[in-house]
Amino acid sequence: MVDAVRSVKLPPLPLNEELAAFSVLELLSNSIRAHRERGVREDVELRYSISDNRLKIEILDSGRGFDPGRLPYRLDSPPDSIDPRSETFTEYRLKYGNGRFGMGLLAARKTFPAFSLTFVDRDLSPCPWYSGMVRGTRIVLSAPLASEAWAEDLEELPPAEVEE
């Protein structure tokens, strides 16, 4: 999977490339783990597109969502106010035997200028976590291109393939 991600030529972005790649890979890893833990056999979808001089990345899974109240921070908190070295994060890591770090969403929120997380039902319509109707999670990341010239020369991007 990592080699496939590295082979995709992405446009120049005005953000840290390593953090952007880390964020996307962490979010994909979280989705794949949710599918494995819950025995979901459907694919995790990764879509990306460029329009209006913006890169848009969408991750959609069928992992039945997660309780945002269990994260070591509030999803609506400003990302710069969250300290991953805090006691709350330490307790979170210990609770999950260092198998969860709570960093994928936080890194994505800190890295990408536009971030949205939505729980979706079977029709892929947004629904609240507590509704009991959650089929999965849709995360959308977006950033402006660093160069408009790159978009003019854009060739068709190959479809992303994510193997579980």
C-alpha cells in the first residue's frame, strides 16, 4: 500500500508533504482497522480530485463509526489547542495498550486547511453518532494547490488502490 501511495504524483501543496502523507495514511489505517475489528468485508474508499485549484481527498469507510467522546480531545476543539503529550492522551494510549494514539484525525486537522468528518448512514447521508444509524465515516480533506500552472498540465490521476 505504501509503495502505491508514494508512486502517485500529487500536485505541489502549500503544506508539509510528510505531515500530509502521514495524515492520509493514518486515516486510512484507522478505517482499515475498523473494518478488520468489526469483520466488515466492504472496501475502504479513497478518492481524490483536483478542481478549482484545490486538491480534495475523501476517505469513506463502512466501519460503523466511532464514539467521538472516547477520543482524548473534543473534535470541535481548535487543533492548535490540543496537546498530544497531555495526561489525557497518555491515559488514552494506556487504555488501548498503545494500539491507538488518537493522532490521525488530529494530524489531518492540523495539516489540511479544510477538514470535515461526517458519520453516514446506509444511504451515505449524514447522521449523528448517537442515532444508531451510523454505517461508516466520511472524512474530506482539502488544500489549495501551490501552483496554478500545475493544474493546467494535470494528467488524469490513476485510481487509488488500497489493499487491506
